[in-house]
Amino acid sequence: MNYYIQGFITKLTIQSILSQNFMGYSQRLYWIFKHLLGSLLLSSTLLAAQPLVLVSSEGPPHTINDETHSGIDLDVTKAVLKRMGYEVKLLFVPLGRAEVMVKTAEADLMAPIFQTKDTKNFYISDPIVTYKPMVFSLKKAQLSPTSISDLSNYAVITFQGAPGYFGEEFQAMSKKADYIESAQMSVIPNLLSKGRFDFAVLDKYIFYYFYRLNNKERSVERFKEHSFIPPVNASVAFKNAALRDAFNNELIRFKEEKHYERIVNHYLGHIPF
């Protein structure tokens, strides 16, 4: 039942409304009230049947413009909402536009969002996915950096705009290293695998998704992960605080039952978490 009306129906059931306490009123008033209640129940049913509008922007494997397999972030969001009794309609727009749509009630929710504080008509859930920016190298190269600065004397490939995400130390490194930014994230894993670069800097899930795009069993043993870039939590933003709270409660159970790992494995194959 739609969450806007659920509290009312719980407190005011048909039985109590049609009880003998109302029989002292005129027959006309009785039938008017009965008609109004029927309309309310019908409205509740219709509202509950309407899917929630979820807006996002495409960025595989986290968000994919596909109703069935729509990426890790969106599959988690949809699965939790389905457990709560909701269907979801997906719309793909730029993330900035998605935020505006939720705040102006054009959409019910958006994902992913990386802020942590609620604002008016924009209520942030607990994390659904943790993004893991990672430095990768080949094991056979026997490299062991412990900071971004340690990459300065090597060949480094990363995604376009990376310095804006990783701060001043990364910017300084990019000016010293043999450094390239690729507009196509999909090529980065294979370029590292072929030894064209010493290091690749990319989100862990994105790296393995593209490396295993055509074969989820493809071995990743050749790679070494260097995890000194802080992870970033991704959440869902809701226009309604009550729905956000209910989502958080169901999300706990969803993760406890290992559904999250199964979704990740669908897109990446088995990888170490």
C-alpha cells in the first residue's frame, strides 16, 4: 500500500468506520461517508500500483541503461524496493538534472549520489555501494607503491578528469609521471594487461567489468591492487524521508542475506571484495 496513506488506513479501518457508532447518524450521511471511504481505498490502490520514478546517468557497471540488467547500483536499489512492494521506472538523464528532478518532485529517487547530508526534499539513504578507486599494476612488475606520489616516475593511465577527483597530490603526480587520461575507460584494463603502462588508476568494479566484459571467468591473477586511495560511498536520494527510512531498514536485511554479492558477481564474475 502507498506509504502516504498506509498510516491512515492502519488507524482507520473499514470495520471501525462502519461500526454501530455511526449508525446513529442519518442514513444519508452514512452512505456519503461509505462512498468517500471507498474512493480513498481505490485511490490508495491506484497510487500503490504506480511505479516509482528512479533517475540516473549511465556509467557501467554501476549504472546501465537497461531495464533488466541496469548495473550494480540500480539493481541493488530496485531489488530492495521490490522487497518493499514497489516497482520502478528508470529514466536516464545527466546526474545534475537527476538531482533537480527529485528536489522538484518530478522523480521519486535518484542513484547514485555521493553526498551524505539531507536537504529539503532530498533525503540520503545509507550506502548502497562502495566505490573503490584503485591503483593497479602487473604482479610480474613487482611494484609496491604506498602513495600517489610514488607513481611519479612511472607510466600511468587513468580516466579523463581524474585529477579533479583525487586532489592535489594526484595533480602533482600527473605533471611528473608519463601520464595519460583516456576518454574510454573500457580500454584501460587491457592496456595495462599488455604492459603499455606501469599503473592504471580506476574504480575497482569498472576495471574488472571491462576486463571481463566478454568472459566473466577471465583470470585476474596477473593484476596487483594497491588500495591507498580512500573509498567513496554511493547512496540513493529520495524525495520522501519516510520512504528513505523504510529503504534503509530493508537494505540492512538485503545485505545480510548476501544478495549484494550476487549482483556484483553477475556483472564482474567472482572477484575479491
